[in-house]
Amino acid sequence: MTESGSGVTAATAARAVLRRLSGGDARAAAIVVPFAVLFVILAVISPPFLTTTNLLNIVDQQSHVLIIAAAGTLVLICGGIDLSVGAVAALAAVVGATVALAAGAPVGFLAGLAVGVSVGLANGVIVTFFRINPLIGTLAMSFLVAGLTAAVAGGNLIVLFEVPEFGSLARSEFAGVRSSTWIMVAAVLIIGLVLARATVGRYMYAVGGNSEAARLAGVPVRPIRLATFAISGAAAGLGGLLIASRTLSAQASGGQELTFTVLAGIVVGGTSIAGGEGAVWRTVVGVLFIALIGNGLNLLGIDPLYRQMVLGLIILLAVGVDAALRYGRR
């Protein structure tokens, strides 16, 4: 085949990739069916589960996880991974709280978001321009950010009782629902619509599916990847601020657990770890599925240590399903 013929073939393949939006029905069923079954089981065996108070509390407690996971879905679909989100959330919370004590809550919120975007852009530059493996690059960044957070906090718990308006970000209520939930709904809807309906969303699928073919088709691969990391950083910053607002405090800890929870929700939701396939709505179901497990164990009085064991098994199963679906298409 001639060089020009090869270029045409690659471009044709690239256009085919651009038309692909999300994974198939098998991936959707793999999370929707278990979620529905678990929901029904908990509703039957635990009457308090199906109360409005309990369901709203589950969503509220997961609001920061859902925001970060929705943005993280973009990163995975685009062929990357962000292991720094937990550390970024902690840094944003600490910086936002520190600035709020000195200059007021609104400035603190802006400072926290700025921190998230900055680290996200740094991750994007490291991965796209320096071509460092995203797993290694963001893991290294998480250690760097964690150290910076500890330095800013000075090893202390930052209490925001002197700035009670800081709590308005997550603790205000409208129509009986907390503001953190409304913020989550807005953020997740925007991210989901961008991925599913906007041209840039199709580009993300294309880059994750076949970056070279996407480049030949004229997709700006590097800017797209950089944008996904920036969005992930911004979401982590917002998530950290919601945590600090909910508790009126901030500290340099908890980042690793948050990162694990976010990635677990994305993977359990069916987003392929190999890139090119996934959907925000499935990530939402994945995160809530994990939350239901924890909530159900609490309502039934079961040792929460079993939650980690069950979650580990679920993640292994989700990765196995992903591998089986990919192998089946070869």
C-alpha cells in the first residue's frame, strides 16, 4: 500500500472513531442491573433505607465524590488517569480555609478553585508535553501536593468557626435539599452533556480510542488531553471546598481514600481503563452503587471492614468485565 493510501485508511479509521460516543449495552447492564437489585434488596430488608432523609443523605455525602468522578471519567475516556485528585482536594480545602480566615469566604472559595485548576493544568502539561506516563506523573504529583498541603496546614486542623459563611457552600438548603447536592447535580449535568453532546466530547472518545488516528483526522490531541486534566483538577478543588464547607474545617489527610473511592466509582461504572469508552451517567451509578453498599452495611449493623473486602471484589469484577468485553470484540 502506498503512503498516501495508508494516510487515507488512517483518516477513515479516525472518522469512525470520532463517531463513537460511549460503550455498548453490555457495559450499561453491568452496572444498572446490580444497582437496581441492591436497591430493591436494601429497601426490603431495611425499612429506614427507603426514607427520603436517608436517600438525600446518601447523595449529599457523595456529592464531592460524584463531581470529582464525573470529571475523572473524562480523563479515563481520553486515555489517561488522575491519581492526584484526593491530594488536590485536600490542598484546595486547606488553601481555601486559610485564605478564608484572612480575607473572607468568597476569596477562599476562589483560591481553592484556583489551586485545583493549577494542579490540573500542571498534570496535563506533564502528561501531554513531557510525555510522562499519566499513572506515574499524577502519582508523583499527588506526593508533591500532599507535602505542600502538610506545609500549608502546618500539621494542624484548620477550623472555620470564625468564618461561618464558609459553610454556605455545602450546608445551605433549597427546597429541602442541601446546596452541595444542587452544586453536584449542576456540575455532573454540565460534564455529562459536554461529553455526550459537544464536539469536544467526541474528540475525547477519539483520543482515547486511537490517538494517532484522531491526530490524522485533525483532532487537537494535546489540548484535549490538557483540558481533561484541567477539568479534573477544578472538580477536585470544588470537591475539597465542599468537604471543608460541610465540616467547617480542613486538614492535610484523607486524600488517598478519596482517590481510591473516585477511581472505584468510575471503574465500577463501566468506564474502560484502556480509554475510549465510558459515560458520566454510568459513573454516577457506579459511585452510588458503592455508596449503597456502605449505607446498607451501616443500616444492617455489619462491620464496615467488610465494605473494603466487598469493594475490592467488585472492582476486580468490573475490570474483568472490561477485559472480557474488549477481548470479545477482537
